[in-house]
Amino acid sequence: MEYDSIIKTAYGENPFPETPAKKRGRKKKSKVLNLICRLHNYKESVCLFIKNLCVPFDNNQAERDLRMVKVKTKVSGCFRNEEGAQEYLTIMSYIGSARKHGINAFTAIREALNGTPDIIFN
């Protein structure tokens, strides 16, 4: 496979360091060699998104979810109280769940305000 040949070439260009005679412990590797070893050891996880298109390329969903909170605090300065922050997070969580189910955010909010939020998630 192409991936394996790339890793093999990378190991050839970045060999493991030689061990000094009197040092104990693990050999210190460069950052490049650490990355190559990690790509080799986690090959299945790295290539999973190629085999299964439902798997995202990265796992930054949590960071994306928190980004809107950061934007909100930058725009308004802060939340007025803990209750307001909790309500904001509840609404954003609901909208995020709707998006992940392929439902328009406005439709989800409308159904929630009409008292029928369960309809859209069934």
C-alpha cells in the first residue's frame, strides 16, 4: 500500500538515533521521528476517514462547539450570570444536536417553541 511505502521512506530518511554506551532509559527521538512512529502505530485510525466517509478527518468537534461560546464572550464581554450562561449553552447544545441530525436550526427552534421538540429527532 502507498501509505506503508511512505512510512518506510520516512524511516529511511529519519533513522533512529544511536544509543550512547553509558546512557540508560529510552533513546531520545526527534519530533519528526516521533510523528513517523505515531503514524505507523496508528495507521488504521489515521486512514479510517478514507474507508468510512462518515468519519470526520479530525476530532475537533469539541473545539468547534466551544468556539461559539468564545465568540459570544468576545462580542458581549461576558455572560451576566451563571444562569444566562447555562441557558445559552442549552440552546447551543440543542441547535448542535439538530445540525448533527441534519435538521435546520430554525426548524428545530420553531418546533421547540411550539412545544414539539421531540418530533424532529424521531
